Amino acid sequence: MDGVELNFWLCKFKNSPSQTKLKEQFTNELGEDAWDDGWQSLLQLSPELFEASVKLSAVPRKKRHLSLKVQHLISIAVDSSSTHLYVPGIHTHIKAALKEGATTAEVMEVIELTSTLGIHACNIGVPLLVEVMKEEGIYDKHLTASAPFDEYRDRLKVDFTEKRGYWHKFWEEFLALDPEFFEAYLDFSSVPWVKDVKGGGSGGGVLEPKVKELIYCAFDAAATHLYQPGLKLHMKNALGYGATPEEITEVLEIASLLSLHTAHAAAPILARSIA
């Protein structure tokens, strides 16, 4: 059954008075633009979970430690991360972010920031490789692993610190083993930090550094990733750029809403199956 047939199935079942009231609550809390077949299917199949989901989603919107625009940018990061790629949510939150005043450049910058997630293969893998090298007795014999940085590596460390605004010890072994890949990643990850969006040669991208760091926190904290070293680092960076604990907590709350995608994706499939 395609989308047209699903709509036909949904239309066969008129909302009860209590379901109509729940839909009105949804509109009041989350807005008409957020409504889609996933929510309608959930309302028909489990109004209890529907009501609880709306209440959960509404908490950050009510408190608004972060603006609605930034909240939607956070949701874009969670939904578009390579560990999730939840296309319906990407559509919903890009549309909502633009409606709340986000620019194309701001949305694109979220995509650029979120595209860095894959480097965590090296952040996790390289320290393990070094650990194994030590266990196998080859670490001290390696030409660069245990050697002091040469001029090339020292320059890359300085460049990273200047462009990204921080340095962390987990980059040390990565830089020691493969400076060429490190340099390529530095250029890749620095795009949203150095590109001249506003003109005039000032660089810095378009989102303020605090929001950039909150974007990193969002996809590191998401249940599909849970990258603890990066999450702690970017929380610290965000606080350094002026974020409040309440703002960071709100990022975590928004990331937690990823769990709603289970019902949002599955309920329409169940609806099709029983039609």
C-alpha cells in the first residue's frame, strides 16, 4: 500500500472526540506543520503513546532555553547524522528552521558540522591501535608513533588549534601516525569555522561558536552514537563559549526525542499491513 492508500485507510477511521482533542493538543504544542501520516497513524493506533509523545516533545518548546530556530537546528543534526539519517525528520526540521528565520547558510553549516561524525572511527580506533602496538612490542620501534613531532606535525597542531579553537590529547596519536590524513580532516572539519559566509574576509562561518559546539553535542549524545569523549569535550567547549547548563540540557532532551522515531516510522507500516 502506497501513501495514497495509507491516507485512504486513515480517512476511514474518523477521530473520536478524545482523539480530536489530542490532535488539537498536538497543534497547540508542536504546530500544524509538524503533523504528518506518522502522527496520524500513531493517533489512530495508540492514542496513549501519542499523548505521551506530544508531552515529551513539548517540554523543550515550552522552556525555550534555546530559541525555536536553534532547537530545530539541533534536531537537524540528530536526524541527519550518519548514524541515523532519518529523512522525514530532516524534512520536517529544515522546513521548520527556515520558518523560524534560519538562513540557508545556517542550515548548511549544521550539515557541515554534522558531517564530521565519521572521524570518531579514528578517535576510537587509533588509541586502540596504539594500545595493541604496545602490547605487541612494536610501539617503541615505530618510526613516528612514539617520536617527538617534527616541524610538519607541529604546524598541523597549531593550525588545528587556531581553526577549531581547541586541542585535545586524543588527536596526538592520530597526528603522529598519519599527518596527511589528519591534515585532510583538519581542512574538512574546519569548513564551518573558517569559511567567509558574510564576506569581507572575516571567516568564522555563520553560526556563533556556542551553537556550533551544541550541534556537536547533539549528534555525539544521540542514542545512535553515544560518543562520550566527544560529548564531554564539546560540552566543555560550549560552556567556554557561554552556553548555560540549561541550554546543554535542552540539547540532550531534543536528542532524546530520537526514540519517538520508532513509532513514527513503524506505525504507518502497521497501518498499511492491517488495511
